[in-house]
Amino acid sequence: MNDLRFAVVGAGFWAHYQLAAWAESPGVRCVAVCDRDRARAERLAAARGVPKSYTDVAQMIRVERPDFLDVITDPHAHGPVVRLAAEAQVPVICQKPMAPTLSECNDLVATCRAASVPFAIHENWRWQAPLRRVKELLAAGAIGRPFRGRIDMISGFDVFANQPGLRADERFIIADMGCHLLDLARCYFGEADSVYCRGTRVRQDICGEDAATVVLAMDSARMSVAVNMAYAGTPLEREGFLETLIFLEGERGSIEVGPSCEVRVTTHTGRTRRASCRRNMRGPTPITPSPIRAWSPARRTCSARCGPARRPRPTRPTTCGRCNWSTPPTNPPGAGGRSRWVSTRVAKECRSLFDLGNSDLGDFTVSRLKRQGELAPASSEGHEVISLLVFDQTRHDVVLLAGRIGWI
């Protein structure tokens, strides 16, 4: 079977990520890039090995006759490009948001339907491994009927520095990030019965809102979901750019997606720590006892973590036979034992986070660990850099900064 030939419209910031992801997908190849800025189109084409570049969409479609278009422009340009593709009978994949207004969205759908042209909108958020794991846990009834939830993506990262065009958007955070988070709420709980939104503009050098809270009533008003989003440049104790934090309450327990995409389930019977996100998970997810509380029944636990009497940490990693918690050693970062323990731990966390299974990339290795603020690459033999790690000297922990190429 021959590869599908596609062309890209738009050579801006996200086009580099889109083409990197397409390069990992078998059966497709990019034959042309189009952008109003010829130099920008040529730079992207040269960087990604695309043979041709154009400045006119209609000409590119007429000459190349691609099997489909990938539209990666700003929302105001989506309509004209989609209509050109529909007229030429070329299927379209379009970036979100579909268009600036609901009426134009309806018009684009009607145009493609009348022309019998497939029309799809990019929406990648719900497909992240930790977020899919939450969906699986809800479907399995892990916490019973959910009645309240919170979905947050709040970052102090300056997105306007590398995407200056966003400053001119009259609608920003809800259109940019709200598409992802609101779709995630729909993925978990269906369509909303009512919506209340409050947005605000914190930065004075932009046109649109950069912080918003949306409250959704779902499941016949038996479920309420608060969605918080912000790119207001607020200094944060822990920066979690593009990390979605989730807390869901149910009749029998709660599900939480915390920092570094760690999924936890808490019930009356115990807590699942790092609920596996891997495709090839074998056997039951390990359960650790719930934290000691005033109402908890008496039980024998490890002194390293569960017990009330906490002894000093050992000089090498130890594992509690009851709760399976690995206690990190007290070795300083340069002492050797700590680095080896971190390498093993990072390997497991990376494989889980990126849904790599047991055979995709083999074992991860951490070539070196440096002090806080410096990067250490984690790579796999025969592959490009998979992720960037930073060693937090204060917490004696490793924080994942960026995923494998094309993951975003």
C-alpha cells in the first residue's frame, strides 16, 4: 500500500511539533508546506525534509493533489483553507479551535458535509496515558458514582514569548486551553447540563483573558466539575507547564492525577499509588494501605513510611514488604547509590508516563544527574533524546520536563 501524501498549511510554532509527530507515524509522508511567509515555509520544509514549499494554498492543492491537508494556522485562517479543501475534494485535519465563532463552525461542518469531504479537528488531550487511565478507573467503578471534580492547568510559563501572535487574540485561554480541559470533562462525564464561566485578563500586554474558571453541571446536575486554567505568568512554587491536575470525588473514594502525572486512587480499602498507565500492564495494580488517620484500624506497617514511629532513612534503597514502598537512601547526589536508585525509579516512571509498554523503547538509562537547575538527558539506545530530567536537590527527586519528540 502506498503512503498517504499530505500537505501542511501553516509553518508557525506548532507546525514543527506536528511534522515531528507525523514522522513517527507509518504510512504517511509530507509532500509540501504552505505559509504566507515564504522564508518561514522554506525553513520548516528544510528542517523536516519536505521537498516543496508554497505561499498559495490553492496553488499547492492544484499542483500537489495531496490525499489530505493538515491545517496548523491561527483560527481566523481555518475557514478559508477548509473551504478551499472542500471545493477541491481534499480531506482536512484542522487545529483547534475550529473557528472564532459558533456560527462559522457550523458553516464549516455544513460545507464539508455537503461536499462529502472528511473534516476532523485535532484534540489530543484526552489521549494522554494518565488521563486515559482515569477514564478506565471511572468506567470500572473504582470510586463509585462521582459527584464532584476539579480539572486544573495553571502555569506561570510565558507562552507569549515563543508565540507572540497570541497577544492579539481577543479570546485566549478558554479557546487555547479550554478546548482541551472542557473536552476532558466531556470525555469523563458526558455533555454538560449548564455552564458558568468567569474569565479575567491579568497581563496588561495582551488582548484576551489569561485566567478563567468554568463550572459545569453534569449527569443531570448530580455532578459538578470546576475547570481552572491560567497562563497569567504567576510565579508558582512548582511549575507544571502542560500538566493537567485532576481530583475526582465519588461515593466510594477519590481519584487524583498529581504532579508528574502520577495517578492515585484512595478508597476505604487502600490507596493505589502510581496506578499503572501502561498498555501491557500485567496482574492487579499494587495497593498500598491508606494513610494513618484517627479513624483507621490498627495495623502493623513499615516504619519507613506507614508507621507512626519514623526511623532515619537507610543508606540504601529499601522496600517495605507490606506496602511495597521504596524508601530512598540518604546518600547525597554524588555518592553513587542515590543515582543508581533514581535511575531505576526514573525508568519506571517514564515508561508509565509515556505509555511505552514493555517493548517499545527498551530500558531507559540516566547517563548523569546534576544539581538543581541543570538538565540531564534520559535516552534509549538507537533513539533520539526521549525526555529531559532535572534533579531537585531540595526534595531529592527527579522531575520530568518534556516528553519524547512528537508527544505534545
